Amino acid sequence: MTEISSGAPQSRQPGAADVGQPLFERVYVWELPVRIFHWVNAASIVVLFATGLYIAFPYLGPSGEPYDQFVMGYVRLVHFATAFVFTVNFLARIYWFFAGNRFARSGIPWIILPSWWRSLFRDIKEYALHRYQHPHLGHGALSGLTYTLIAIGLGWAQIFTGFGLYGETNPGGFWDTWFGWVLPLLGGSMQTHTWHHLFAWGFVAFIIVHVYIVLLDDTIYRNGLVSSIVSGIKLRRVRRIRARKGRLEVEGEPVREHHRSVGSRNAADVHVSEDDEAAS
Amino acid sequence: MTRTPATSSQPTTYELLQRHGVSRRSFLEFCASAAAVMGLDYSEVERVVQALETKPRIPVLWLHGLECTCCSESFLRSSHPIAQDLILNMISLDYDETLQAAAGDQAEQIRRDMIANHPGEYVVAVEGNVPTKDGGVYCTIAGETFQHILEETAEHARFVIAWGSCATNGCVQAAKPNPTGAVPIHKIIKNKPIVKVPGCPPIAEVMTGVLTHVLTFDRLPELDRIGRPKAFYGQRLHDKCYRRSFFDAGQFVEHWDDEGAKKGWCLYKMGCRGPTTYNSCSTVMWNGGVSWPIGSGHGCIGCSEENFWDNGPFYSRTADVPVPGINSTPEKIGMVAAAAAAAGAAAHLGTLMIKRARGSKAAEGDGSAASAGDEGGQA
Ligand code: SF4
Ligand code: SF4
């Protein structure tokens, strides 16, 4: 198992060209439930948005007798069924918030802690001024805040408005009983529809920014961010190789703070031999 | 809610009807149809008959606030042949600015006497809403503001009926920008049970149904979460609409004169508010069951729903969102937000690339240009 990858390919011994290159440690960040949540969430948002668009603006116009057709009926069925998938998935993620590793909890906005505010402003400054210096293994203050307000907030908003509207189909039924209060709160069924639409577009705006930031971070930090949501593993730079007295050495001490990391935990695991002769 | 006969010397509804020459047969017919409208079991018709035969009529003070009197008009056009007679006799309308014979001081005296002599017995029916701005001057009756009249009259009422959308949710007077500060009556009357009978106007049968229910069972009909009788406002038009099969099929009218319009397809894309409107139009219908708006080929405009004037335009399913200065649907706003997000991302990337280009030029000299990855510190 190759625990450490450097800027150099793994298949060869590091040479002088690697001097100054960072060494990366592989850290298991996103556990399987988190990754499953992410993709189920992504897929259901896409399906919900597409079917929602059809429900708001039906464009297929089948001809013939209505008893032969059930286009709107099926689209609504898919929308509702997916809404349940979305919700169960959402709730499962909340469970995993408590049950998972520490990264499953990373990014909670600790607005009562001054240190959280400092991290937030530091993150904002880094992105605003393009001074990228703090890659995060989990979520940073800024991304955590965004996920909480936008992704989770919108999720709840859609769940409540959505089930409120769903309850309309069966007055007095379960969903009406538990979520029906949302409608009068928002000023009636029509207004609730309007909010449901607005929130849906919020996801679109969120996804655009989300994908951009992910690609940006992956490019800048080379931390394997994009692949991490498939493999669960992020790369984290631990040390550099440096040349000292004609030998290649690994600089600095390995960092051991992360539990459940599959990467190396101490220098003995490092596959770069410190005794290797420098090419020069 | 229990009720002691208020004015037992008063004739019952049936006695009055007899005096007006209504036959027993017509009377029973009415009782049966009233029971059906209320959603009662056939076996309960007997109770309606009995109530109308034996119970003294309910004294009603019918107040008119800021309104157009369409509720009264609707009420007076109740469909059953003897309904008009019956309705006006079923309840004893002791005070109604539109219908009473008395005028001026006399009329106001009737109202005051009722409050003084029968506290807790009469019902206050309110048509219209209450302008609250500038001390309520935008609706005054006999020199008093309507707000004051309403508060004074409702104080000792048994319960309050809010007739129509004005009294229930504000209707057109309360639509933005609401120049008179009009508010529905539940914003003014907080300590009395209020039955809300929205609609602009409510269907006559619904209005009589509510009154018959009260008279028959001596209590308010079962109300939903926001105070509307469940029997009439429990479902959306959409759930009982005869065009629903076209909706489910995905067959929609696209233009007023297209093939679909001629075939009676669903009016959803023409802005029909049936899916968001709670009322009895699709079941009870209008004008004695002759037809109803969707039956006549026009979408519902949601007249019994809160804010229906502000949820326009009536011919589009997506309501305008009041963004200052522009009329926008949620979709337009959403697309703008998505475009703004994309533009923001592009601008961010653009500035990054400019910075990079500058940085690498500056660094070319010493040959130690740091890669992006190298700039990164520890997590
Ligand atoms: S016409 Fe209106 S109420 Fe009837 S099915 Fe279509 S959308 Fe629903
Ligand atoms: S169809 Fe709609 S707009 Fe017309 S009366 Fe009924 S609820 Fe009001």
C-alpha cells in the first residue's frame, strides 16, 4: 500500500527533482454513508428539480383521450416518490452527523466562538484575495456556513413546504396534519407554491457555486477533493522532501491529529528512504 | 357551545314560512337539500326539520364594513325556490344596513338594544373588513368608525361569522399597497369564536349551510385549521374538478381558442387556481348548480384564498413575486440568481487567472515560481 504520494509518480524512487515537492498523506475523510448521502442527495435534487419544472410548466401535450394518458400523474408520482427519498436521505445524514467520524460534523457554525468568526473571516479573505493557504480536510468555517444556511436550510425549507403542499391532496391525512400548518403560515397554498419554487432555484444557484469551488479547491490545493466524494480519501500535505548534506530527507514531523486516517502515521511508514543518495 | 332560546316569544322558522304560504313539501325539500349541502347523512334530515320547526330563530346583527355587498347579493340569491324567503326567515335579521327597513337613529337603536338586552345570544355576521389607518376614518357609519362598531357589537356576541373574503382575509381592500390599512376581522376580534366563510362572494348554499348547521346542532360547524367550515372548505376545487382527468393526463388548454379549450381540457396553464383554492365551487357550483367558473371555461382566480389579488396574474400559474421595481415570477428570480452565481464564479476565476498571470511573470526571473499547491499550508 502506498501511503504517501508525492508530486513524483510512485513507481520510482524519489530523486533530486523531487526536492521541494510536497508529500501527501491519505486521510479517510468521507465515510461511506456520507458519500452515499451526497450522491443520493445530488441525484434526487436533479430529479426533483426536473419534475418540479414540469409540474409548474407542463410542456408535453399528449393528444387523444385522457384515459389513455397519465403524464402529469406520473411526473407528480416521481416527484413525490423522490421527495421521500430525499427526505429519508436527509434524515439519515442527520443521524450520521452524530454517528460518523469527526468530518461528518465538520463545519458547524459555532457562532458563539470568536475563533469560528476568525476562521470565517480568514476563509473569506483567502477566497476574496486569492491567497489560498488553508486547505481543510473537512469543511472550513465558510463552507460549513454555506452548507448550513444554503444546502441544509434549503433542504428543510423544501421538506416543510413540500410536505405541506403534499398534504393538500389528502386533507386531514398524515401529511396535512403534521405539515399543513405551513400553508397558513406562508399566506396560503399559492404563496407556499411560490416559496417552494424560489427555494428550488436556490439549489440551482448553490450547485453552480458548489461545483465551482470544489473544482477550484481541488486545483489549488491538489487535495483530491473531487475524487474524495467517491473514494472518501483526501490528500493532505505533510512534509516536503529536501536535500541536506547531499541526502534526501523528509522535512518536518508527520501530523497525527486525525483518527481513522488510512495514511501513514509516522515516519517509519514513509516510503521515501531518507538514506537515498541524492542524484547529484 | 350551548344556547338558551334567546327570544322564545319569537316564531320559529317553520311558523314564519307557513305564514308566508310555504307548503310543507317545499319546506321538507329545503331541509333535505340543506342537509345535503352540509354533508349530513340522510337520516339527519330529521334533525334539520326539527330544528327549523321548534327552535326560535337566531338573532343576527349583520354588519357591513369596507365591502361591495356581493356577499349579501349572493346570500339573497340562494338557489332553492323558497330559499330567499327561508333564509331571511331562518335567521332573524335584526340589523342589516342593506336590508333593514329602519334607518338612521332607529336602526342604530336596534343594534344597541340587542347588545344591551340579549348579550351572549345574538350572532354577529360581518361582511367586509376594517380599515384601521388614520383612526379608521375610511369606513364610518352613523358617525362612528366601523372598527368601533364592530368591537362594540362583537363584545357580547355568541360568535362571529366572517362573510366573504373581505372579512376573512382582506380581499381587494387589503391588497397591496392597502391604502386604508384594511384588516380582516380576526385581526380585530380576538376573544370570540369566528367562523370564516371566504369567497368573493361565498356560494349562497355555503352561507345557508353554515347557518342551518348552527341552528340545527346548536354549535359551530367543524372548522379547519384557519377557521373555515370543513364541510365547505375542506378540499381544493382541483380535487373535485371534472377536468381533473385532463390535468393528470397532461392535457392543457394553451390558448383560449385552441383545440384543447374546445375539448374542455384542464385550465391549469391558463392560470387556474383550482389546485390552490379551497372552496365548494366544483361540488356545489353556482346559481343553483347551473354552472361554475371552470365549467364555463374560465380558470378559477382563487377568490376564497388569502392574498388572491396579490397572487396574480390570474392567467399564469406562477405568481408574481414582489421584487421592488419589477414584476417577477419565482422562475425569473431563480434564473437571475443562478446566472448571478455563475457570473460570480466566472468573475472569481477570472481574477484568479489574472493574478496568476501577473505572479508568474514576476517570478520568471528567479525561476522559483511556486505552484498553487506549494502555496497551500497545512489544514
Ligand atoms: S381546470 Fe383547474 S381545478 Fe380543474 S383540473 Fe385543471 S387546474 Fe385543476
Ligand atoms: S371558481 Fe375560484 S374564483 Fe371562482 S368563485 Fe370559485 S373559488 Fe372563487
